[in-house]
Amino acid sequence: MAPGPAAEICGSVTAGVLGAVVAVPLVSVVWSVFTALRTPPVPLSPPPAAPAR
């Protein structure tokens, strides 16, 4: 006997919640590693002087 529509919806919701629980920390770790290893670009020219007040 095949499961009914309620079981399919419950399984989809459960899979979505478990996916979010795994995906959010994974993206956080990847972003932290990316920002730690990234070097800021070197400016090509010095910034303009601020005008006198």
C-alpha cells in the first residue's frame, strides 16, 4: 500500500527542515573560510585628499 498525501507532505517538510539545518552551518563555514583567505585588492592609486574645511 502506498503512503497517502499527508505522508508525502510530512516527508517533504522534514527533508526541507533537515536540509536547512545542514545547509545554513555549511554556508556559514564556507563564507568564514572564504573571508579569512581572501586578500583585499591593492589600490592602483592613493585615495584623493579630503577637502579643507
